Amino acid sequence: MNLILSDRHVALPPLELTDVRVIDLSTRKISNCVGCFGCWTKTPGKCVIRDDAVQIYPLIAESRRVLYISKLKYGGYDTPMKTMLERAIPIQQAFIRLLHGETHHVQRRVVPKQATILAYGESSPQEQAIFRQLVARNAHNMNFETYQVLFVPEQDLEKAVQKEVLSWENS
């Protein structure tokens, strides 16, 4: 499956791919993670908060290709995307593994991914460098086999999304 997770509505071209799910986080009710670790202890693999996130994080886990679309804020994801990614912690286990000399969570049936992170909005080179570093640090915990980070002005966002999704059809 291919997943497009966006913090806003984006227009897509007609797709020939049938296994594309598009989720506009701005239309979903997703509460903040409260850090209770119930998803690791009380209900392993399932968040104890019952909202729209519980339908989304399983899609993240089973997707082989993901496109995350987020406004860049202070060198990080904007609130809707950051909130959703924090709520996706049930797809990881509480156990830690050593990977490339670093500690990372053990995945819970998470498909390895090809990821594109599309950050839009005005940003400085320093902010972009911080964001690239953030994505690189998270890539192992998110089970990215490969990833790319693209920065685009907000007015070019839909064109960049369409270009990325059309490249999926050609690969």
C-alpha cells in the first residue's frame, strides 16, 4: 500500500494506482499523546485513546511507500503531523535494539518503507538543516529503507505532490 499523510488538503491527479490511501489530518480528530505507554503495557500495539489516530497508525505500519506532507515549523513538523507521528508509537515495541551503534525501538510488524517527506512553507537554510537531521534521526524508528526530504514554497506544494505521486506510477 502507498500512503499520503498530509496536514492539509492537496489536489491529486487521477491515479492509476489502486492502492493509494490519502489522509488529510486537518479533517481528523487526533488527540495528543499523553505519554501513558498504555500502547506498550495495557493494550500492546493499540493506543488507549480512542480517536481517529487508531485507524491511521495501522496504515502507516502496513504502507511500503509513504509521502508525508507538512508545513515546516521551527525546524520540525507542524502540529497536525507531529501529533499523528507521536500517536503512531503503538507500531513500535517498548523494547530497544542496537542498530548502527544506536538504540532504536523494535518494530511491531512494520513494513520497510520508501519515504518522501515534503516540507512546505518559508524556511531558512538552518531550519532546513535541522529538519533534515530530525528526519534522519527518526528514519530508523519509522522503518525507512530509503527517504528523501524535499522543501517547496507553499504555492508550489500541489505541483510537487503531483510530481511525486506520478513518479510512483512509473516505478
